[in-house]
Amino acid sequence: MSYGAAAALQAAIYQHLAADAGLGGLVGDAIYDALPSGPLPETYVTLGPEDVRERGDGTGGGAWHRVSVSVVTSEAGFHGAKEVAAAISDALTDAQLSLSRGRLAALHFYRARARREGTGDIRRIDLTFRARVDDTL
């Protein structure tokens, strides 16, 4: 197993989402790796947890990453959040990302979960993507 390319994968996903015109049209620059202090916009995107499994072989280390990207909104209803989630899915599914360490062999949508949080005023959609990364170090 190699967890060595995890930071490179996260950086590439963040950069790809931040540069996506369709997503930017919906949330502007409200795409975060870490939430900023102070008030947050009505709708924003944040990178979330990741689960990694070994996938090395005789030629080198590698891993399957399950990476979460979340849409959070205080907007009424799920419609707006689902439009943002669709833009994220469109941007990331089968994207050809260049990593600073390792090589991305595959990136696919895995699942999504939409729910209300707290008193129901906040809506959240957690999208999970599976990424196969070969560590070239």
C-alpha cells in the first residue's frame, strides 16, 4: 500500500474544482479545503473525509481512495444543492488529473447522500468518488 500520493490527489481535486467554470458559475470561489473563519456563503463546497485501501502490485505501490466532496447550503430545498452536486460530478467523473506525486489511473463517481442537518435549515449532499492512484515514488 502507499498513502504517499494522498496529498497530491487532494490538491489536484481541489485545483480541478476551483478551475471548473460550471461549478464556479454556481458557487463562485466558495470551494474550500478548510472552512474559513467568519460567515460562510449560503452555498459552498468542501473537501471531506477519505478512506484508502491498499492496491499495490508487483510493479509498485498504489491505493484506492474514496474521496468525499460535500455541498452545504442554507438555501430552501435541495434543488440548488443538487445542481451544484451535478456540476461536481460532471467535473470529476473520469477527469484526467495531473498529480505532483503518483499517477491517477481512474476517477469515478461512487455514491451520494443528501440529507438535512440540525433543525433542517441546512442541506448537505456528500458525494463520494473512487480514485485509483499508482504511487510512482
